[in-house]
Amino acid sequence: MPTAYNDDVALAYDRRGPPEAETVVFVEGLGYGRWMWRWQRDTLAEEYDTIVFDNRGTGASDCPPGPYGIEAMAGDLDAVLADAGVSSAHVVGASMGGMIAQRYALDYDRADSLVLLCTSPGGEDAVPVPEETQAYMFDAPADADEREKLRYKMTPAVSEGFFEENANLVEEIVDWRLDGDASEAGRNAQAAAVTAFDASDDLDALTLPVLVVHGTADAVLPVENAHALHDRLPNSTLELVDGGPHLVFIEHADDVTGRIRRFLDEQ
């Protein structure tokens, strides 16, 4: 697996797709490993050069002491693209990854377009993660085993009944998370970056094409954040997924992938 370096932080990434094609790079959410893009990546790699990497604190990448900042994590993304020899790319980010994508487009010049899934501009006008959701994400029962804790933490990010209706998939997801997600230290360091993030006053400077996709039933980053992004981004398109939860790109994978593909094909 190739490794890029941002100063002394090693960042593991992999690449798949036609080498002569335009590049799409995917950026994960808080604590999640590269597995979370498997649905979108498998489809888009048919016609795009795709890159997926582990954020600092996650998977095969280094886990330096926290707290992290979104600015540093945007620098990680640039280091990966530079190491891969990519001069321009379409950047797809979800949740924390969407925050990294916003900062990246503001601070660097390789982004051709952005796809922002279930994310937020930050700042005073953003709707924060509800306290009930935070309790699920960071206060799993102490007597639960590791698999139970992961399912518990995912509860507010999926629709009611998702676990019961997709039992086999959920067990696969838990396996992938155990194998490739962030350590507790990495997750906490990333959470500090999310808490401090605020690009709200800068987004009107971004004139590149942006697709904003959000589930209307997102209980982690409520849908009002999508409207706030759309209002601030001068060249954005807002598409809502009716009833979609925070992990809309998993529960509604075909729908979301189709929306991304249509947007990219138009660029």
C-alpha cells in the first residue's frame, strides 16, 4: 500500500481505476476507515481513477498525539494527492470528511469540484450534533463488548430498523470497523478537529462546482446544515434524500452513488 507523508505523519492510501481517467478522492468521516466508501468507490472506479486514504488517527495511517485540526487534515489530503502525482481531483467527503474537503478547496488548488455528504459549514449558525446523539457516539455502555459498542455508537447514524433488516451487513460493517477504524485516541483527536471547525465565513470564496447531498432524517448533523452550505456556496447544487439518515451513502448507496456519478460526469 502506498504511503504519503505530511511532515512526519504517514498516510496510507490505495488507488484503483483507469490510470488515464480523472481522479476522485474520497475522505472519511470521524473515526471511520476506508471501508465506508466501498459502495461508491466500487462503482466509480469503473470509469474514474479513485483514491481512498486513512485519515490521521485511522487504520494504517499514523496516529500522532491530538487534538487534530481540520487544516492539518486538509494538508494530509494534499500530501496524498501530491504523492500520487495528481494535479487535480474531484473531492468527495462525508461528515468530517466534508469539512476536510471544504478546507482543502479553500487552502489548496487541486480541487476541481466537491461533493459534500451529510456535513456542515461549522460556525455559530450551524446546527450542532444533538446531545442525545453525542451520548450514543461517545458513551457506550461500559459492560458492552467491542462489537456491541460499535453497534451502539452507530445507532443514531442509521434509520430505525436498519440493524434488524440488515443483520448480515451490520455484522460485516462491525468486522470492517474493528479492522480499519480509528483507535480511541485517534477518534478523540479527530473529534476535537470537528468541534473546532468553522468555514462558514469563507465559503463564498469557493466558486468551483459543489454537490451537497444530505438525508432529511440525519440525526447526527441535521439537514439544516445542508441548507446552510448551499446558501453560502455560490456554485452549489443541493439534493436531499427523503428519510435518509447520517449514513445515507450506505443505506441509500445506489441512490447516492448515482447522484455523485451524474454530478461528476457533468464536470
